[in-house]
Amino acid sequence: MIILAHSEPNQLIFQLRNFDVPLIVLLSGASFGLSFKSEPYIQYVWKRIKRLLFPTWIFLTIYFICIKLNPSLLDIDINNLDVLFSTYFLINGSFYTWIIRVFLLVALIAPFIYQWHLNIKKDNYYLTFLFLILLGYEIIKIFTSIYLTGDVGKIINFYVVPYLFYIIPYSVIFALGLRINSMKSKSNYVVLAFSFIVFCGFLLFFGIKEHTFIPTQTYKYPPSIYYFSYAVFISMILWISSHRIWTYISQYLLLKQFILFFARNTLWIYLWHIPIIGILGSHMLKNLHLHFLIKYFSIYVIAVTITFIQVWFIQSFVLPKINNIQMQKNIKTIFTG
């Protein structure tokens, strides 16, 4: 869905797929709850940095070197040090790396959310707390956008918004994912219905106020309850239907191995899709006015193919030549998911 969004589809499709990032975070919470094992916090953080930040830095370095060697390939100026600094430290949305910041921020507090999840036994208490946290965040966000202007506002927007205004709401979605494995069926439907009602309420409010449909994308940076309500609604439909979807995919479409490969290497597939977008959007190819489905298919297939070759090369040629077990683990973590 993220690759589809970057393929420049029409407005309807762009809106329909606009549940992608919250769904990834929600599933991160679900998988974290199944796989987390207690370990020293510093050791845990170091593992997350190796898994998320190091691959991103390596990719960006390779990407920027290629641009420097062949500036005509992409219409990108990488001589601006501020842009490079903010990209490497995931401060802004340049080169689509903001999503890595979200994953890393949530990962830093995931063990504490997990412990909180264990301490609250009843689903209704847990879900109520999550909504109140999201509501409080929304009030703070609105307050700061109205009253914090001028130099103070600039400082807040540069240093606070990219971190605090993302870690709070996405941690709520992560916490929902943590709970989703053990939630009763009734609670799943409550979350689905409540998110749908909230989404419809905002949709109606903005429709009356603006006399037009306001896409949830408008309230994505930083995210709002309007954006999350649609995303959680669609995500819960998919979650409730997940067993039937998986049966269909694995038994009838025979795509089980492909899906598992994709799941293990999501980060590198995401990273490799970035330069392909740049090439397709460059002046050289932009004049071709490619249909978004052609772009989507091209980006998707090329990114997956490059990742497959990368994983195959690492597993077949690099790892067998390394005797140090720890180094093998590090290389696998960084380059093969």
C-alpha cells in the first residue's frame, strides 16, 4: 500500500489505501507480543538500532554516492548539508525515511508498553486508556498549532513535532497491536465499530465545514484521530478476516513462501523502492506520463527482485566465508532482515 501511494494513483485509490503505516505499526505490536523475550534494555535497543537504523544509513550512503557519481540520473540536490543531516537523523520526510523514525521511536519504548499491557488485564480498561491518551495528544497538538507561533513555534516544529508528536500516537497503535492477539472477539468488533463511528463523525464534520471531502492524508503529518480512525477501522476488518485471507493466499494462490520472504525483508524492500521512485519521477522519465499501475508494478517487482538478489548473495557468498558467529548474526540482521 505504501508503494502504491508513491506510484501516484488517483485520489480515490490514494484514500482507500491510506491505512498502510498504522497497519504496519499495529502488526509490529502484534509480532512483538509474540516474540519479545526479556533482556537488558541497552542490549534490546542496540538490536533495534542494528535492525532499523544501520540498514537505513547504509542504504542512504550507497544512494547518495550513486547520485553524486551520476547527477543526471535523478533530479535531486544532495549538496545541502542540512538536508543530509536531517535525512540521516530521520528528522524530516526527505527520501521517505520518516517512517523509519516512527519504527525506531516506538521500538525504544516498546518494552515499557509491553509491561503496561501485561499489567492491565481487562480489555475495556486497556482500550479506554489508549483512547484517552490519543485524545489528550490530539488536544495538545491542536493547542500547539494555534498558540505556539513565531520562533518558539519553529523550535517546537523542528525538535518536538518529529519526535513527540509521532511517538505518542503511534505508540497507541502499537499498544493496540500488542493487545490484539489476546483480545476477545467482542473487543475486536468494539474497536472496529468505534473507529468507524469516529471516522464518520470527522468525515461529516469536515464535509459540512469545508463543503467537500477532506482526505485523511490531510491530517497525517503529524497524525490525528481522523487519520487513525480510518486506518484502525480498515486494519480491524483485515485482522478479523486474517485467517480466511491467509488460507486463501497460502492454499489457493500458493503465495505463502513469497509472503514470508516479503515479511522478513520488508525494510530492505521499502528502502530499495526509494531510488526506483526517484528514477521514475526524474525529468528523463516523467515526460512519459506512465500510468500509476505501470509505476506500481515496476517499483514493486524491481524492489522485491533487488532484495531477493541481495539476500541470496549474502546467504550464498558472504556468510559462508565468515567464521565469526557474532559477525554472521550482525550481517544477517542488517542485510537480510
